Amino acid sequence: MGDQISEQTINRLSLYLRFISELDATGVRAVSSKVLAAQFDLNAALIRKDLSHFGDLGVRGVGYIVKDLKHRLRQILGLNRHLNVAIIGAGNLGLALADYPGFRQEGFRIVALFDSLSTKVGGQSRGGVRIHDIGELDLVTRRERITIAVIAVPAAAAQMVVNTVVQTGIKALLNFSPGTLRVPPEVKLKSVDVTVSLENLAFHLARN
Amino acid sequence: MGDQISEQTINRLSLYLRFISELDATGVRAVSSKVLAAQFDLNAALIRKDLSHFGDLGVRGVGYIVKDLKHRLRQILGLNRHLNVAIIGAGNLGLALADYPGFRQEGFRIVALFDSLSTKVGGQSRGGVRIHDIGELDLVTRRERITIAVIAVPAAAAQMVVNTVVQTGIKALLNFSPGTLRVPPEVKLKSVDVTVSLENLAFHLARN
């Protein structure tokens, strides 16, 4: 198991976890794949298939036990430990991401911002994340046990920054710059492409 | 045609357009599905299938004529006209998005920011996008012919803001708030969920 899990399945596991956590917080004890299907506008069989990759999580006639499923999803997604994240680029986007409240509740900790501008270095985000000089990336990454880097620099600088980050040994990158970036095969790069999402909306507007 | 086009196909069309535009800018005149496949780490047959939804765009023995394909992709994606975009929420994220250079080159125009804080209203982003009072949304939307709204407000306010936006008649929303938001069936909502992307990275880190 593991290798054949699609990116789509992994993304859906995150969505399930979000909803299951809400259910748990409101005291719900069990949930069926039908309820999950209605919530996400998906087929119940698809949801059962997504979850069956990771063993037999359902209980016949009951559905999924909310607390168990939450625990298992967190485990599957590698969220049963804190993950320390660095943000490269302390512009508006980097500062917005540094204080994004969603990260904390999911077990991610933004431990450092990095920038090359001396006027920014030594400052901090509104939420108190300190801005370091990019030259200290290697040092701070080791000290703070950073395993994920978020790339929030202008497109022209992005590939160079990615190369620097990869050299420190960080194996997981979340990229917000437009355009294609290259990483070695052992490094996982996910891109959040705002233009693709906007163009998807434009497509739907053009059709209607 | 149209209804059976998947979201994945639409998203890939955006990526093809990005690369085709780069090829065009560097003077390349024709490109094969094999070259596109290598660029995107996809199967050439999948790329031909994506493009065949929209008529016979390839030329036998030549591949795709770059200028023609670019023109056709822009048309398919509804980018052959300017699309005016409003950003709701003038915090760090809203301000970052307002000045995001990628939007302009793709034909999107950020024409207004909105916020409810009187200390922000009347100000502008670094790039010169003016911040309006959210109470003026209806008026400014009509005046500026806004067709897309970007939701960049805290999660607790998001559903209320979405309802207000939908009431103005805007049919396309790009959401940056975490959590599930409801819109009527005639409205298209795309969510950019940063936590899902980070959890996808966490999954890969946990496996390796």
C-alpha cells in the first residue's frame, strides 16, 4: 500500500479530516460514508475506497467511529507530530501565510520567515514569527528542525530560492510562485497556483 | 461538448497555456504532444485527449501550431476578454493578491479591494488598488463590471461575506478561507486550500 495512492485521494483525506474534526468537536460519535458523501458532493463508494487504502476503518451497520477515524487520518497524513515550517519571502504573501491560523490547528508550526532584504531581517510578522536573513537558512533549518519550506518570493527569484532550500536537505516544498520549478526526484514540490484557479473560474463564466 | 470536461482537464489547459505562451515568446512555432508530455510529466495521449475536447487542434506530422494553440486555449478558457476581479478582505493576504503580477498578464484585472475596517477604507495596495467599504460592494461591482470575487477574509466571516457577494450577482468566487462554504448551484466557487497542500506534503514526509 502507499505507492498507488493518488494525489486526489490524499487531498480528499485532508478534507475528510477537517469535517471529522468538526463532527468530533460537536460531539458526534459515528458517521456513515453517505453523510460524508453528501457533505463533499462525492460518491459514497469513492469515499469508502479512499479510506479502505488504509485498512478496515468502517464498522458494519455503524459507519465510521468519529474519534477513531480522526486519529487514523491524522496518523495517515503524518500529523501525529508537529511539523516545523519555514516561509521564504517576507512580503505581503509570506507575512499573510506566517499568521494563517489554519496551520497551527493542523499541527504545523511556522517557526521562521526568511528574506534577503536587510530592512526586513530582524523584524517579525504580526503574529510574532521572526524574519531571518536567507543566508542563515541552513543554520536555522537545523536548529529549528524545519522539514517544510513555503516559497513566497517573486517568480524571477523562485528557482534560485528553491535550489538553496533543496541544498539544506528540506524534502517538502509548497510553492506560491507562478511558473514551473524543478526539484530533484527525492524532493516533493506542491504548487498553489492562483492563476490556474482563476482561469478555471473564467472557463465557467465563458460557458454560462 | 462542455459538460463532461473535468476540473482536472480545465486546470491542465491553464498549465498548457502557460507553457505555450512561453514557447511563443521565445519564437517556437510548433510543438508535439510528446514535448508537452515531457514538460508536464504527463502521458501524451492524455494531453491529446484534453485538447481534442475542443476540436481538432493538432496538425498531422507537425503537432500543434504554437500561435494557434495559444489563441484557442485563451478562447476556451474565456481569457480573450478582460475579467474584472474584486478582492474581499484587505489584510496581508488580500493585499498580496491585489498586487500579484501573474493576474495581469493572464487578462485578469484586480479593480477593487473591499474591507469593513474604517481604518483601511480609502487606502490602497502598494500597486494602487483602492480599498472600498464592503457596504459599497453592490455599487462598485456594477460600476466596474466585476465578475469574479476573491474571498480573503478570516474563516469566521467567510460564509457571511460569500452570501453578500452572491447577492450582488457575482457568479464566480475564489476562496482562500479554510472550511466549507455554501453557494447556490448557479455560482461557481473554487477554494484554494493551503492546509490541504501542506497536509499532502506531510503525507509524503511521513511515507519517506
